[in-house]
Amino acid sequence: MDRLSVNPETFETNVHGIFAGGDFVTGPRDVIRVIADGRKAALSIHSYLSGKGIEKKHAHFSAVSDVKIDPDLEKIPRQKIDTTPIQERKSVDKEVELGFSKRWP
């Protein structure tokens, strides 16, 4: 799939004043990197719109190279959440998920 090319620091396209981001630029990624990219793009857009020009230096986030996940993680049972019965969910004011209980399996 083709992607749109942007400046990786400012998210500005090759057309001055046009910015782009998201999956069309980077492809699907984890939420932490997406939030960091959104912050950098917002700072660039703000600088551009306020007439300060695009600042080239922004806070950088380091990528974690290797995340260790417990291989037994999926074997841990999920805690059940009490919910309102379907028959009682006739109003948008009614909570569906009632929160976690204090009991543990």
C-alpha cells in the first residue's frame, strides 16, 4: 500500500502548510507512538498557524526495542465485570458496566 511522504519531524507534506498523519502516513502502529506523532504534528501546525514558522526541534520519545511479555499472561483468568441486564438498558442514562467487584476468583 502506498503511503504519503511527510517530514518525519514536522509531518508537513511537500506542499507548504499542508500536514498529514495517521495510518495513511505511517501504517498501523501502537498507540504510544501514534500519540507522540500527534503531539509533534500539533506543535508544528500551531507554530505554522501562529506565524512562528515550523520549529524543527520537538520532544522525542525513544522506542522500546524489546518488550518482554510473560508467556503465561493469557492463562491468567480475566475478572468478570457485573453488567446491567439487557432488559434494563432502555436509557442512555443507565450504566451498562457496573465496575469491578472486590471478589477475586
